[in-house]
Amino acid sequence: MSNAKKLEQIRNGDGFIAALDQSGGSTPKALRLYGIGEDGYANDAEMFDLIHEMRTRIVKAPAFNGEKVIGAILFEMTMDREMGGMPSGKFIWEDSGVVPFLKIDKGLEDGANGVQLMKPIPGLDALLERGVAAGMFGTKERSVISAANETGINAIVAQQFDLGRQVLGHGLVPIIEPEVSISISDKAEAEDLLLAAILKQLDALNDGQDVMLKLTLPETANLYQPLVDHPRVMRVVALSGGYSREEANARLSQNSGVIASFSRALTEGLSVDQSDAEFNDRLAATIDSIYKASVAG
């Protein structure tokens, strides 16, 4: 019954998915924006303790609940830790009513043909089994497109869907994330190629092999409407990709059927030095703004 409720919330719920999955490479920047510089911790263990404290503070905030935040993507180490005296995924679902996902990628290969494929993921089947046991509903896996190169984009999408099929085999729902860098000059052309490549892969899926897509907000509003409407797509979500929250929300509101899955734009303005009241008020205002942009279409 619990998984059926999660499925209904993700497929049809109003709201957005919070990305709380900063990993080793992105954690120092996330902490710096939160007001903790690299002189605030002596080693990686202390760094990960601090980011877990930040994430726990977010999750425990009154506004972080299933009414507006329908899901949250967690880093593997977050899944393995506790919040509120229970495993993090269980706490997020049972206390907050937010569906947990697990980030499974292990970083990016060097660039080739205008893209960065995902690195191999050693022990993936074991990780997915742990995710199922920990109550994860799905996974998220990221790779990056830096040029409108058809060969590279086809390769990156093929890799994403191959991995997605492996995830589906464990009863989890993959969030497929071929991110298009927002700074490239041929972003619109790359997005056209990406749309075509994704549609080809979606059409090859069998009934019941439903996936989610996490995509950069496109240059052309509603470009991804064919993906929103595709029978094999459970949900299309958008990453903020370096846009400010204001610009990300404005772009999102122009794309019907697409909801947010923001990371930096979600934590923008939060600080370790804020009182709990200040922190909770700022987060509530942020959640409200992202929610409104997500349901605007």
C-alpha cells in the first residue's frame, strides 16, 4: 500500500521534487553557499556530517511536506544515515510525506563528442537492492551535454536508458537526467537533438517500463511536451542548472506539465547562521515560489 501511495503521489501529485543529493564534488560549494567555508571542517567526514545536518534541517522544516514537495532525491550517504532517529528515507516518507529517491551515478567521464557520459557504477545491483530495502521509490542518474553533437547526444541517451532498464529490473523508477549545460551557444539545437533521441528510446520501452525525465529548462517553451504526454513517462521534472531561482521559476512556469527538481535554487538564501524561525520562514517562501511555478502550467 505504501508503494501504491508513493506511485500516486509522484504520478499525479501537485508539487515538485527537492534535489538534496549533493555528493563529494558539489558538497563544498553547497556548504559555502550555506555559510560554511572549507575552513569549517578538517576532513571529508566532518564535511559530510555538516551537509547531513543541513539536509536534516531542511527536511524537518514545517514547510517541507508532501503538500508541496512530493519527492526528494538523496545522496547514498544520506540514505545510509538517520534523521529523527530513523533511517533517512523512512523518516522523509513517514514524517514528511515526501517520496524518497536515490542518486546512483558516480560522476562523469571526460568529455567526448560534446558530452560527458556517466562513469561505471561498481556494485550497482547491490546498491539498488539496498535502495529497495531502504524504501527508495526510484533513482536519479546524471550525465552532461555540452554541445549540439548528434553522435554524443545519442550515446548519452542510450547509456541513460540502458541504466534505466537495470533500475526498472529492481522495481525502482529511474529519473533519467541528461543535463544540457545552460551556458553553451548551441543549447537550443542540443535540446532539439535530445528530444529526438529520448523519443526514440521511449518508443522502444515495453508497457510497464515507465521512467521519469529530469531535463534542463529549454530555450523553447513547451519543447518537451511530447515527453510530458508520452505513455512511458511518469513525470518530467526540470533542473535549475545554474539559473537563479527567480529565472528558473519563470522558465518553469512557461512549460506545461513540467515540475521542478531544484537543488541550488531550493537552498538559495538559507544560512547556517539563521535562527530556526528565520530559516523556516525563508525555506517556506522558497518552497511556495517553486510550487507555484511547478503548477502554473
